[in-house]
Amino acid sequence: MPKPFLSIERLTQQFPDGRGGTLTVFENATFGIEKGEFVCILGHSGCGKSTIMNILAGLAEPTSGGVKMDGTEVSGPSLDRGVVFQNYSLLPWLSALKNVTFGVNARYPEWSKAKVEQHARDYLAMVGLEGDVVHRKPSQLSGGMRQRVSIARAFANHPKLLLLDEPFGALDALTRGTIQDELLKIWGGTEQTVFMITHDIDEAILLADRILLMTNGPFARVAESVEITIPRPRSRTEIVEHPNYYAIRNHLVQFLGQRSKELAGQKSDDPDQRPTTVRIDKTAAAEPEPEPSRRLHAVND
């Protein structure tokens, strides 16, 4: 069986507990992500989602286990992996345009200055930033505009893997919805693989191909992989009308509200155990009901 594009094997993270022992945040996390797939991960605070993200980004080392991307072991940061954080993480002394060209220059040092700038402008335009606004510094931009710059910067570098750490968590609902739509539009035109942390169930259903569900920590694990059986393209006003929407949403709410606690701390005997695949599809053709048996009627001679 061929390995997926991104392969996470037996990933375990422990930290000192302050009393001379260790705290196991998550243990034997094992899952894969296919090339071009958009995967979200959901779980309560403390289960280790951001730690997994940092390991994938090469910003942290796991206690044990490993990560392979495109057949190569992940070790340290790389331009092949782009990260968008919740707090924007822009260079404050550079304009929006130069925040994007800074990364593009590093990715494509052989490109001319004019080509780099046009490439950066193209991606800024994809997130709705054009004209004089691209020359403003981050302090002169709204929160939504800053996050648009962060997303444009990440996509412009053409990373093989894009990591999104609650990128819309600090935005108001209207701005969040607009940028989600722009994110889907850009992602739909690329082959980039996306792994995203979110606490928003509706956001995950809108964006993801699959949603990974984590149990509560300590000893958290990736317990389920829920397929989003709603066809693309999706819009927030239409997906709520799809027969699968509330069935999927109810399953996610029930897991996070109840089962994540019930499964917390339960160690698996199988270190290679992968999350259980969950597929909910109310549109599947129902099996035809058997024809009613013919009744015999008494007939008078």
C-alpha cells in the first residue's frame, strides 16, 4: 500500500510535569494526508493540536515518532512548508507588498525583481488587496487585511504543505466568512495540501475534505477521521441545505461534547492504530424495500 503524501507515524509528545515526572500530551498519533487534500483537526484545548502543527512545520521535535512529507523526513523549517498563524506574524517594518516579496525572493532567488513583485501583487489581488493598500505597513491595516497578507504570502511561496493555525480566530464573523471564501478560491486553483487547526465546527465542514477528531489530553489521540460528504464547490449559504450537513455537524458536536471526554486517557494496545474512518451520507440511494408478500384470499367456489 503506497504511503500518503504526508505521513505521521506514532507521534508522541511529552513535557516535564514540574514534579520530576513527564506529562504525555498525545501518544502514537498516526494518520496520513493525501496530496492536494484539505484536512482540519478539531479537539479541546490541551490535546496537542498546535504541538502537532509545530512538529509538521519543523518548529518543534517530537519525543518519539516521525513525519515524512513526499517521502522525505521532516526536520527543521523549510520553504516547502508555509505557516499562517492566528496573530498574523508579519514583519512590521515592511509594507504588505514587501512582506510577500520577502518570501518569494527567498523561494525563487533566480527571478527578476519585476517578476517577484508581479507575482506578489497577483497573490495579494487574489485575497482582495490591490492599489495603494499594498504599500501600507501592517500597523496601517485592519486585522482582516493583515490576515489576507499572511495568506497571500503563504500561497505565493508555493509550499508543498500549507499549515493554518486558527487563522481566522481573531476576526469578526463577516470578515472571517469573506476570507474563508477567498482561501477556498485560491486553494481550488492549486495542488497545495492544507492542514488546518480550528475550533469552529461550521468552518471545518465548509473548508475540509476530512476532519480529524482528537480526544482530550493527557494521552490524547487522533480517534476519528470524518469524511465531509458534501460536494464542492461549497458556499456557507448552501451547505446548510445539504442533507448531510446537520448529520455530520451533529456527529462532530457529539464527539467533542461527550465522546472526547469518555475516550480521554485510554491507551491503545496497538501503537500503529489509525483513526476510525467515519462516513456519513444521507444521499446514498436507499435499498429498495422488498415487495410485500402476496396474500392468499379465500375464494368461494
